[in-house]
Amino acid sequence: MNAPHPITHMLSKWCLGVLLVGGLITATAEAGSAENATKAAKANANAASTTLTSADVHALLPILRQHELLALVSQDARGKTPMMTVALRIHAPRNVVFDLFRDPDNFYYISTLFKENTQVATRDNAFAWTWASRHKLFSFTGTNSIALHPPGRADIKVVKSTVGSAAFSLAFLEDGPEHTLFVIAGYLDVQTSEWLIRHLIGNSPSMKRAMNAAIAMVIAMGTRDLAESVHRGRPKAPHRTGGKAGGIPRLLSAEEMRLLAPFAARGTVLLSDSHAGKRLRQISVIEAMEAPAQTVLQAAAEPHSYARHIRAISGLNVLRETEQYKEFSWELGFSVFKIRSTNRLVRGENDVVLSGIDGDLMGARWRWQVQALSPQRTLVAYHGYADVGATTGIMRTTVRREPYLEHGVMAGSNLIMMNAMKKVVSEWVAAAP
């Protein structure tokens, strides 16, 4: 019996960690900030290349007008602390979006997993409040503080909590009179959390990046929905999604790849796209790899590449192989459940398509896209959708409680897969004559 591989634990703990995201989300939803202006400035100076500045966000407007959300996920110069920036465009004036954060009662509408808010202190432009997120098997509690700097910035941090410490900066940038560019920057440090979360997340940079991205996405999208409802004069209500989901993953245009290439050199870029009913269409993860484009495609077109660094995948069996495609089955064994799937790989000239054709992942689709930056450097995009809420009862309950976890969980899993494939490609390059 093979010993568990570190990435096995990574994916397994990621899926189990989804059960705890409810507490994490709301703990950091309101915990979105830099500690204060001085510390924020220092952090930005130390990590200018790993975060998105206001100039960057405006430069990315063509992307933000075509895609629902953009994130840059990276790490600090030591290769440890995750650095995460999420940006999206809201159809509401800046003052409407900013004013949501003056009242902690609004945080429940940003994420329905967060139901208890009690303001405990107020001073000048800041206030503190306690919160709790209670579940059948576990509860999370804490105290957050927020400093408001109208009209363009709010600094929030978790002062004390069972989920760890967090510091995020919220920026509100004008995009004409009717639109706001909303930016969340910072990270959740789970190393100061209680033992269960530390065990699930561990000290893995990939897990931290995945969890931070998932949390920030839920908060950003929840803020968008609430702001747009308020702007239209509608009563406040928990957000809901419905209708069509998924579809054949769409490739990025050459111009989009060109615009994203400089940011992929600074970290991993993530894009989210939804259908009209706000169900997920696809998550795209973009990263630069030090390898020829064809090497990346060859690795992605080989079923055993996936099992090599994701040992949660077991029982991989190639069922059929032709010049056009490969069909294979596998089992993903996680801590509390298993997922079984039969898949098909199709290699194209500049892409590889992976489809779930039977089992728990039937209807899921992923697509690898490459664009050569040089003979030995490639911009790689990994697009994908899976109905995570339909895989198991646990996931169904989780997504029902917070609909945008459909997006967040998919983003986290795609980030982990990109990291695993990058390891495989690196090995292929090292083994080349």
C-alpha cells in the first residue's frame, strides 16, 4: 500500500475543510483589511509585486468587464504567507458599496452563514463587534474591528477568533458614476486558529492560497449582490443562485492572455464566470510555467499525470485509448467520502479537454489551454466546472447554505490542480534529454 502523498492530504483536507468554510467565510468576510494605514503601507511596500494596485485594477478593466471576478493569488518573498487580491465590478455607486460596511447587520446578507453580530465598541471612524457562526458539529466565534476611511478604503481585522487572525484591506474605486471596482486584499492566517483548522489546512502554501481565494470570492460576490440590490431599491435578502450551470469551458482570447501574462508572472491569476442566474459557468486559473507549450499539453493529456501528484486518486484504470481520446476511471478518496468517476481526455492542437462521462463527476469539464511566451516558457490556463453540490450530501448541504461556495470550492480545487500539474511538468522538463 502506497504511503499517502502530501498532495493527497492537501486535496482531502481541502474537501473536508469546505465543511468549516462557513465559519471561516464570515470570520474573514468582516475581517477584510490591513491592520492600519501604516502597516498597510508597509505591507504594500514589501509585497508590491504580489498584490494588485489601483493602477493594476484599472489596467485590467477590459478583463473585469468581460469576466465576473479576477484574483491574484501569490505568496510573500519568503514563499510562505499567502497574498491574495480579489477584484470585481459592481453596478452601484461607490458610496452605496462603501456604506454597507458601516452596519455589521449587513454582513449576514453578504454571507448567509454569518447570523450573529453585536456591536461592542465605537470610536471615531471605527467600531468593533462580536460574531458567531454556529453549526451542528462546530461553532466559530470572534471579535472583529473595522476602521472606515470614506470614500475609498476600509481596514478590517479579526482581533480575536477561533479561526485564526486576518487582516484585509477593502478598496472602493470609482468606475464612472454607476459602477464601483471593489478590491479585497490580505490573508487569513490559520496558524493561530484552533487545532482542528490547523490540522485540516496544515502549513501547505497551496492550501492557504486555495482557502483564502475561496473565502474572498464569496465575500466579494456577496458584497456585489447586496450593493446592487440596495442601489435598485430592493429589500435586503440573502442571495440566491439558480438556473443553468457549467457548459463547455471557453478559452481565453489571445488578447486576454496577453493582458494577463504580466500578472501571471507575479503569481497565479484566477477568473470566475457565471451564467445569468449566477450559477457557476467556469473557473479559470492562469499561471506561467518554465516549459515548452507542447510539454505542458503532453503532460495534461496523460491520465497518470493526475494520479502522480494527487494520490487521493486511486484505482486509475485506462479503459480505452484511441488516436482521438483516452478513457479512464479513478476514485478520489477523501476523509469522509469517496468520489468515483469515468473520464475522457481529448488532446487538441493547443488544448486538452477532460470530461466526466460517468459517475459522481458526470458532466464536469476541464480544459487546459497554452500560449507560448518563449520556446521554454508557457502561459497555461486551466478552465473548469464541476457541480460540487451534486457530488455528495455533505457538499450539497454546504453549497445550499452559501451558494457562492460553488464558485469558491471550484476555485480552490482548480488552484490545487494547477499546482500539482506544475510539479508534473517540472519533472517532465527535468527528465527531457
